[in-house]
Amino acid sequence: MSAPVIPVVLVTGLHGTARTAAVARLFLRHPGAVAVHHDLGDSAGGRVTRTVRFDDPFASVIEPGMP
């Protein structure tokens, strides 16, 4: 039995509006997809925040980075 194929899309260098649109297209074209966003805005301070979005708007998870 083979493992299921999970499409992976890497979205980089986009501001919030464009990133949101790209993730929306991902979810439309690939139901059940997962989007992971790493916010590097405070990386100079040693903090990266990860947001995991699922194809269900009520299932998002935000994991604040550790300082």
C-alpha cells in the first residue's frame, strides 16, 4: 500500500495580502491542504512565530516562538 500524496507549496517573500490569496488558492485547489507560515518579523530578537492553517478556518494553530 502506498502512502498518500500531499501537495507541498512553498510561499516566500509575500506580504500578508498576497500570502493570504496564495493560501486561499491552495485550499481551493487542494482540499485538506495545510499551510505553515513562519513570521520572521522578530527573528533578530530570537523569536519566530509559526502559524499552521488548515483547510478549515476554525482549525488554525499559532505557536509563539521562544525568546
